[in-house]
Amino acid sequence: MGAREPARPRLGVFKFASCDGCQLTLLDCEDELLALAARVDVTHFLEASSAVGTGPYDLSLVEGSVTTAEDAERIRSVRAASRRLVTIGACATAGGVQALRNFADVEEFREVVYARPEYVETLATSTPSPRTSPSTSNSRAVPSTAASCWR
Ligand code: SF4
């Protein structure tokens, strides 16, 4: 009887307000994906699979900024279920294009852009994902144009 294989680290990839480009960049790593899948349990990655896994996660990668009340609630639950959380890309790290609203009147934008603004639910601001930490006492955000690590 052989020795039991050690459990593979569980990876979660999560999308918030974004264009999906950062997740697609992960999927573009075609040559490395099979080797990665052999070493990591990709538990939750809706851009790659419709299978919906639940935490806990050893590592969560987060794309996109927090722009709705639902986002704010969800990023807290992702953080709570994750040993490590790393934001990827400008949206998750700095707010992205969505953060332009932080310097304008979001109500005016909503009225001008959408034919039925009453259906659009949004926060007045768009924030990088780490800003919504439930507790920042043990958190560390490393400013970067590419990613930040949030422990
Ligand atoms: S940082 Fe945001 S806009 Fe840029 S590729 Fe990633 S998700 Fe898309």
C-alpha cells in the first residue's frame, strides 16, 4: 500500500467589477496550466469551470474592484475563507477604471449612462478589494501595478 498523497493547496479565483482580462491572462498560461493543475486543487474558478467549490482556500486570487454592497459583503466572505488573498491587476489593486466615479457624481453618471438607472445598484465609490477588509490588523497590502498580497 503506497503512502498517501499530501493534499494539494486549494486555490480560489474570484471576480468583482472588472473586464475579466486578468483571469483570462491566467488562462493564457497554457503551457503551465496542466503542471499547475497537477499541483494545485483549483477549487473555485468560474472563468475556467462551472463547478462551484467552497472554501476554505489556501490562496485566493481576486480580480476587480468593489462597487456594490453585494461586492462588499462577498469580498469579506472570500477573505474569511482564505488563508492568503492576493489581488491581481489594476482594478483589484487600485480600483481601476471604475474608480473614476470616486472623483465625480455617481448619481449623474447613472442618469446619463443608463436608460433605466433605477435598475442599477451601486456604491458611490469603487475601491480596491483590500480596502474592504473586515479587520486590517493582520492585513498587509503591498502597492503594485500588478498585484498586492493581503494576509
Ligand atoms: S486590471 Fe481590470 S481592466 Fe485591466 S485587465 Fe484586469 S480586470 Fe481588466
